[in-house]
Amino acid sequence: MDLDFIRENVKEFSEKEIMPLSKKIDEDDYFPVDLFKKLGRQGYLGVTIPEEYNGTNLGYMAQAIIEEEISYCSGSIGLSYGAHSNLCLDNLFRNGSNYIRENYVTKLASGDMIGSLGMTEPSAGTDALSMKTRADEMDGKYRINGSKTFITNAPFADVFLTYARTGDDISAFLILASDAGFSRGKSFKKLGMRGSPTGEIYFNDIIIGSDRIIGGINHGKNVMFSGLNMERAILAFNSIGISRRAFDLAMEYSMEREQFGKPIHEFELIQEKLAYMYTKLETSRLFAYHALENVQKDRMNSLDAAASILYASETSEYIAREALQIFGGYGYIKDFEIERLMRDSILLSIGAGTNEIRKKLIAEALVRRYKK
């Protein structure tokens, strides 16, 4: 399918269904559950999933476009969309058994279930491999104990792609909110990305069968790392959507606002801001497309994946901050959208791995490349 057609279709949907809710989503910390079913009916949730499992099989470039257009209207919904569609659903399809695909992938693709990724723990954030959650084998089944925190979609999710220690290794499991022993902790009140629910989940002697192992026992690291790089490549477009919205608002305001008898876009200092904002926006988008193409060829390509989200997240903060400066005092009050974009822009320099760990990954990958 023509990617330009997909963009126009998603843009029309987002402006109709998401943009009118964007203020309520932020102010009330409101998560529109019904919206996920609408996203499913449009085929956006299962965009990388074959049609036989309720997907549309349009690929990762289409997923990136959907991520950007949704995030343009609401960074919060864009974040929750990415956690559901890429971090959980896509990973379950790629690494799950036919049982997983038929029973859970289909429902996640349709929006009948909401998905989440259970990785971060209170003492294991950036250092994910030091997780404490355990899965102990018992008569062919597994008893899971532990907890996860800072989990996107946790307060509402039905399905969790979860990592746990199995002896000295790590394995991936599918855990359901309906499982005996599963409970939700508090939902965090955040600076930004309000309406994209983030919370804690607890596992107390959850017993699940081996049919809910993802990617094979003791192969969780492979599932994790192949997913992390694609996650970074896709979520870069969450930042790009926010950047584009902030830039558009700044441009419109600079042409409407007058000072000293002329529009402020005629002042050289404002022109400099607009020039840099546009250049950084387009550079981050082009680099993100390039990185996504490379990660599709090699899922272990941490260099391009980390670099694209590093630059996109820094760019979104820069553009939102400059846009707020162009708005002046009006940008600092909640009657104007720009202050929300400023708050939302900060998340991607922390979430999905901090920018500090991304710089480390980039440097290590560069050393490996140049050693050859």
C-alpha cells in the first residue's frame, strides 16, 4: 500500500478522533480505552501482523508513520500505541507459538485486549539484566514471583510480555491480568505524557503453563534485545510527532503575533529559531527513516536504533523549548498547547532507555565497527 495514502488516512483519523480529546487526556490524566478498539478496527494496531491474525501486514515503515501522526495529535496516545503495537504485540507475534498467535495476537490486533511490556523493575531499569523477578519450574509449569515498575499501559493492560529469571538465564512469558496472583500497584502521576497510564504490577505465585513461554525457555535475552532495537527505531517517531506539532504551532504563532508593528517572524532572532527548528526536525525524521530501514535488515543493529531515538528525543525537547520561547508568556500557561508539548517531549530522553545508555550503546557499537 502507498505510504502516502496511509499517512493521509491516519492523519484524518487522528485529527477527528484524537485531537479533540488531547486536552482532556492531559488535564484529566484520561486514558480513552475505547480508542484502542477504534485503532484496531482501522488496522493500525496490527500493522506489522499478517491478516490471518487480524493484522494488516503493512510493515514497520507504516507503523512509524502511524506513530508519528498519532503523536502529532497526542504524544500520550502515541506512547501507549507504541507500547501496545510494537513493544508487546509485534514481539509476541515474532517470537510466540501458534497458540500465542491464535489466542492473544488476534485479540491484541483487534483492540479487544490491551498490551504492555513488563521489563523495568525498582532496582533494574537501565540494567535490565539484573532483574529480580523469577520463574521457577515445577512439574512442567512455572511459578512467577516479582514486580515491575514504570510500566506503560499497566493500569489498563490485559496482556503483559514479561521477562523473568529462569536460573542463571532470562526467559520471556505472557502473563494475563486475569491470572491468579496478578495485581496492579499504584498508577504514577507524571510531569508529562499524562493519559498514557504508567504503573506497577506484582506477581505473587502466578502459575502458568509452558505454552505461555515466548521464544523458548532461557532465550529471553534474544527476545529482549531484538525487541529493544526495533522499539527504539519506532518510538523515535513519537518524538518526531511531538516535534512537528510544536514547530507547526510556533510557525503559526510567529505569523499571527505582532510586536512593534510587525509579525514577529520578521525579527531575525525568531527567524534563526525557526530555521534551526525546521532543520533539526527534518534531520531527525530522515535519520529515523534511515535507521528503521537498517534495523529491519539487522535487528541487532543497536548503533542506528540508539542514535535515531537519541537525536529525535533531544530534538523534540529543543523544538518544544524554542516554540515555548516564541510564544513567550502565553507558552507558559495551560490555555496554550505548547506547554504540554514541552512536558511530553522530555519522556523519550528517559523512557525506552535513557539517553545516557543510548550514548554508551552508540560508542560501543562504533568501537566494534572500527575494530573491523
